[in-house]
Amino acid sequence: MTWFLAILSIIAMELTVRKIWWAWGLTLLNQVFWAFYLLDTEQYGLLLLTAAMTIQALRGMRKWWKDSHSNLVSMNKKGNA
């Protein structure tokens, strides 16, 4: 299970760096898998890390969304000028 989670984490990070839009969903899904694994193996201390990673992913997703939509708005304004 840890191999699967590690590989999924690496893939999610790489796709996020490449700015693939659905990577954010994969990143959040990955954190859900980690949380279930940590609860199952009673590694409660690492749940703090999972919570922090989830918050960071949500913040990154929000920033990416705002940046991508502001770029679209500015491109539309240039096209209409």
C-alpha cells in the first residue's frame, strides 16, 4: 500500500508542476487515501501532515484557478480592444 501511495504522490506532484488542471483532484484524492491508510495503521501523528498537504493543495488549486481565469479575462480584453 505504501508503494502505491508514494507513486501516486509523485505522479500528482509532477502533474501539478506541469499545470495539468485535473492534477489538483488527484492530489486531493491522494490525501484521502493517505488519511485512510494512516487511520488504519494508527499513525495518527502523520494526519497533521496530511491535513497540511490538503490545505496546501486547496490553496494551490484556488490560486491556479484565479490566475488562469484572470489570464482569460485579460486575453478577452486585449482581443476586444
